[in-house]
Amino acid sequence: WMRNTYIPLDMIFIRADGHIANIAENTVPHSEATIASRGPVKGVLEVVAGTARKLGIAPGDRVAHRIFRSR
């Protein structure tokens, strides 16, 4: 949910292997609606709304960081 968030965000849900599971784009500030990952994830990267589209980030892309293991 976005209860204490004042700006719209893109929420990038990342699986344990580093691949993006899905993206909740342009979430609504102050909303108490649940924002689901649509499956098991290890983390979520929150960025300013529109960033995912602007940078061409999409489900299936891979995030490289030491907390995500490679397969």
C-alpha cells in the first residue's frame, strides 16, 4: 500500500534470481489498496513513477546486485 507515500511510484518486484517479476506502474499516493507482487519475490525497488517506462525496464529484465543470486 501507499498510505505514507506522497508521490506516485513505480514498484519493481524482483525475484531471488534477480529477474523482474512484474512492475506496478504509477501507484496512487496515500492509497491503502494492496499492491501485489504476483508471485514470490526477494525485493522491490521503488522509483519515481514513469521511471520504468522511461528507462525501458520490463518484466524478465535482470537486476544485478549481490543480494540476488545468479542461476
